[in-house]
Amino acid sequence: MKKWIKTLFASMAVIGLAACGAGDESESASGDNANDEITIGYFPNLDHAAGIVGKQQGFFEEELENTDIEFRNFPNGNDFVESLDSGDLDIGYVGPGPAINYYLSGGDIKILSGAANGATLIVSSEDSGITSLDDFDGKSFCTPGNGCTHNVQLEIMLQELGLESNRVGGTVEHQSRVDPASMMVRFEQGEVDAAAAPEPWGTYLVEEFNANVVTEWNEVFLGETLPSVVLVTSEEFMENNPEQVKSVLEAHQKSVDFTSENEAETLNSVNDLVYELSQTEFSDAVLENAWERMNITTDVSADALQSWADASYDLGFIEDQPDLDGLVDTSLLEEVTAE
């Protein structure tokens, strides 16, 4: 077991280096006569299947001819928006939470399309004593980021039960910035009782570590309507590079269509990439069960995004009453789908 844990920590170090853009990790795909460049971000999660399939199947290269494409993977939304803010990232896939938080803080960001709905699973370790949300009093949970999509979804449900995290003086300990690959180690070592996990990591904990399913994806707050992943860029990049953005959306639409028609190949593409980055390989059971806990789609529900933002405000993650007017701009997506 100790050998396995050491190997896993080494694997996670690879993910960390990849997410930070260290060394030679950035993957580039160049046209024969490249005269431009673009950096596309994504997470190594199953609900990022549209981005992963677009990369693995070559859809981005097809649509972005004569363009140097750099793909960057991220462990959490905070790192993603920091890269977008610094100009190190042009466009990519992220959860709606970080996108909304960044927008409300004055950040330059536009949601161009949805990429997935669902894909949040609330699980607890086998020996935690947690079988329902009522059992979280005095327990601990982890999420990929403080105020991230999954964090808010869990905390708003706990608040409705009269429970709060230690962030606001409550009795439930929140461990933040725990990348999904690290959750299994924390469960194995007894360092955390529960997790609000993206897929396929939530299902992986259930299938491989006998974790309890506390709340299914469609019973989580806004589970079926809230986009779990959105495709975003900055307004500046969108205005200066409309044809590039449109080409990304063309590839994105191809990817979404591909996932609906080629489930087995989609799951293999995700599995191959996650293994490449982390040396973690998911079983068919994990991937197939996780796949049932999400929808890959370009749809964006403005009402669900606003409801999530309101919940984030109620929880104190956002200081002022949120107004998301102007965040979503699907005009280029509509041009793509009309063609």
C-alpha cells in the first residue's frame, strides 16, 4: 500500500507540473505553415469530454488550420482563471463557479457555450459514518476549490439543514484546493470524510474505495440544469479573434456530437488522457457509471447560472448581490449551429 501511495503522489506531481505549464509539458499541434497561435485549457475530468475529445480526435487541429495550438490542463478553476487573467490562456473549459466569480470581480470573461450538465457526486468514505447530508455535523469534506461549483452545490444543501462550514464558523470542516486525483489518497489515509467530486472521480471513489453515495448527481443542488462545464474566453480575445473563436466553437460542436454517437471511443479518449497525465486508469465500470451521471451538451441555462450565483452570495462567497447580465454570449455558437 505504501508503494502504491508513493506512486500515486509521483503521478499527481506530474499533473501539478502539467497544470502549471512547467518544463515541456505543454502539448502543441502545429499546422504546416502556422501563422498564428492559441492556448486551449481543460481539466482531466470526464465532464470535460468535449474538450478532451476535441484534442484527442484532432477536431481543433482540423478547424484551426495554420495555427499553433497549445493545450494546457488544470487541476482547479482558480488556476484556470488566473491563467486567463494573465493572458497565458486564450480559451477553454471550466466550471461555471470560477467563471461567475471571476466575472463578478470585474474579470474579462465570456461564456460561449455549455459543455456538460451534471457530473457532481457527493460521496463519503466507507468508515466516515456519513450516509446522508444530516450526518455532516462535525465531519470534514473536500472540494477542488474554495467557492468552486461543487463546493457551493454542497454547502447550500448543508445550509438548508442548518449546517455550515468552518469557513463561516460552522462545525463542518472544508478542505479546499484538493485536486480530484488527490481525493482518493485523502480517503485512503482517513484525512477527509467526504467529497463533492467531479466525474469520473466521484464514481471512482465509489467503485474502487467503497465510498458511500450521499447525494446523486441529479439530486445535487441544480444538478440537472446547472452546466458543470462551460466554454469561455475573454471578451478581448473574442473581439480581436472572432474567426479563431468561431473555429474553436466548430470543433467544440463536433466534439459534442461525437460524444453522443461514440460513447465507447469517448470514454477511451478520456481514459487514455487521464492515464497519460496521472498514471491512473479507470475501469469500464467506473467510466460507464460516471457517464450516466452527466449530459454532454452545448446548452446553457442562464436561470441555473443565476440561481447558483445567488446561492454563492447566500453562502458569503460573493459580497454583493450578483447580476450575471452580459456573462453569456452564445452569438458565435448560434452562427455555427445555423450553418
